[in-house]
Amino acid sequence: MTKEHPQNAETAKKVHIQTFGCQMNEYDTDKMLEVLRHENYSQTNCQDEADLIILNTCSIREKAENKVYSELGRLRELKSANPDLKIGVGGCVAQQEGKAILRRAKNVDFVFGTDNLFELPEMLSKVAEGQKISRTERHARQKVRNFIPDYTFQQAKNFGVKAQIAITKGCNNHCSFCVVPFTRGVEVSREPEHIIAEAQRLVAAGTREICLLGQNVNSYKANGTDFVELLRRLDGLEKLERLRFISPHPKDFHAELADAFVTLPSLCEQMHLPLQSGSDRILRRMRRWYTMETFYEKVALLRDRLPQATLSTDLIVGFPGETEEEFEMTMEAVRNVRFDLIYSFKYSARPGTRAAEYPEHLAENVKSERLKRLLETQEKIVREKNEALTGSLQEVLIEGKHHRKENTATGRTRGYHSVSIKDCKTKAGELLAVRITGANPNSLIGEALSTSPVSG
């Protein structure tokens, strides 16, 4: 355990962290802030005020990587005006590029990989001595370990209504398009006792909803506890109202996990199930190891038990060699499953992946045109599904005030629909019974049935 440093107004410093990419990166950013609070840093949203700027990077998509270098270019002027400003690059691009970032961007003081974020105090100490640091070493490769130090100062922070907990990191699937095994390493499951302890701290600080994170979250297994058993243990925590998880792999979704959606009160009726493509041939080239027939079977496992459950997915458009007919198979899958939400991307080659070596890469205009058609189809489905919810009663977890509309609160249903509630002053963290009165393309409109929240 690390002792908390007393706050000193004279030595207090400010840090600005810009986060790119997935929920795991958002979680890593929260952990960086915890470490830096211990080092007497406070968070600022203004780069001009910062003594330290960190870019927490993502390399899943080419554009995200380009954004990082563009941002470093913009920071040159800030560094010139303030030579004492320290700039660090962390996350997946840092893990992948290492010292190359220091050579390419001279204004960067230190680079650190995904396994090294808890070494920030040591790195900053060396930077203060004038050293340039590249720290991307991999830690021990045990299949089970607590990869997040148990900092006592976690208890001092209110994490908010919703929070995330990493239960696995890394991945063993080696999909042909994905850099995660290279940037985050092999799959490691975190010890369940540490997960439960972190969840207890969060709930004690006022968190009402927890989302479990992992690159292949439902393959979790540690100290005799599998994923379903972990969900059961978390469901038993008093005052934890909602539980979610992301991202599962279809190959590890089975009947016992589907049953958990019915038997565990806190587990929300919503799941993300990445498909990637509707073509069996493309799925094989992606190394996804399921067919459309088995994917439909997985969807049925959930919907047979919970017809009202919402389902989201990931889709890649324009994978190398994808024909027009195979793209239409993806469109057919979207129309058949009728996802409530899709995260869709044009394929971009990532260094070191198998797919980058494949022939028959598609032209950018072909990928763009296909993505446009896919999004138009999905928008129609979402509009129809949202309109069908008009008149229904929903339990909404209030997340805060609407950022534009006065006397309007916003929150989410158990199915993860965003809802705006007029004439509502209910505070964040309360559960409210809401009647849906209207639908927008990507959200719902509701009215509170009473001023009293749903009983927990």
C-alpha cells in the first residue's frame, strides 16, 4: 500500500490527459489520474494551465494514430512558450512505436506502454532530471494476477454514478485485423478478490453502475472463479444497482451466461456482441472462428430468454478481398438481427497484423460508399426501434443535467437507451420511473411518473 501525500498548495501541479480510443483506455486514464493525484497533481481540462500533458493513445484504427501525431504537432507551440511543460505519450501507440515517438516528436519527454502506467512517478522523476524516457517493458506473464496496484487513495475520490473495472487485459485470439495482442499482450485475468474490493470501494463512494472491461471479457477465469461466478459475486454487492460488461467474444457466450441475464437482478438487459462481418469466408480470414449460423444461435440464446434485451455490435466494412456480395451478407445480418447500436468502421491496415499482408485491399471510395449504405440502413432500424418504445415505462438511472436544456435531466435505461426527462430535478445517481413520450434518431424523450425514485 502507498501512503497518501499531503496536499501542498505551493507544490500542487496540474495535469491534462487526452484520451483516444476504447473504454480500456478511459479506464487507464482514470488510473493515471489516481497515481498522479498521489504525486500532488490535480486534473485540468485546459492545456494552457497544465504542467504535464499526457496523450493516452489508441492504435486500433489508423486515424486514431494520425490524430496523436497531429496533436503532438499542435503542442509544439505550447512547449515553446512554456519550456517547463512536460509531455508524455502512453497507451497502445506508445507500446507499438516506443522510442520512435521520441525521435519523431522532439517535444515529447517520455513514452510509456500499456503495462507501465503505474510507473509514472519514477518516470517523472527521471524527466525532471533532464532524461528522455521510453518505458514499454512487458510485465510478468502469469495468467492470473492483480495487474492494478491497490492504492489506498482510491477511497478518497468519488468516482461518479457510473464506473468501469478492468477484469482482464490483453487477448489470445489474434484476429487478423487487430493489434491488441501486440500492444496489450497475452490475456491475463485479474484476481477476483481485488475486483470485488475495487467494486466495494466504488459503491461506497456512490457508484450505482459498474461496467466490467476486457478485450475478451467473458473468457475471464482466475483462482477457480469463471466469468459467470464473478458476475454472481458482484451482483451480491449491496447498493450496486446495475452491472454491464464489454467486450465479450461470441465463442465464449454460452447458455449459462445467457441465464445470468435472467437470474442476476443487477445485470442489465443489454449486451455488446461483436460480429465484424456477415460473410463466413471473411470471418475465417479475420480469424474469428464462428459462422453466421453460430452467431445467430448466440443471439437466440439471449433473445429467447429476454426478447426485450438490447444488442449492439462491431462491424468492419471493406476488409481485404470483401466482395459486393459479401458486403450484402453483412447488410443482411444487420437487417436480420436488428441491432440497437452498431460501431462500424472502414478497414484500416495495422502494422504487424496478418490482414495487412493480405492482397486485394479495397479502394477508399469503395469502403466509404459501403459504410454509408450500412449506416443509412442502421439509422432506419434504430429510428423504428426507438419509436416502438414510445409509451413504454422505463427505469432510468439519472446521470446529470442536460448540457443544453434547462430543468432537463438525462440518464439511461437498463437497455442503455439515452433519455432526456423534462421538468426533472432528480439528482444524479437516483433511479426514476419514466414514461417514454417521444423518440429522436439516437435518444428517447420521457417524463417522470412521480418525483420519487424507483426503490433500490
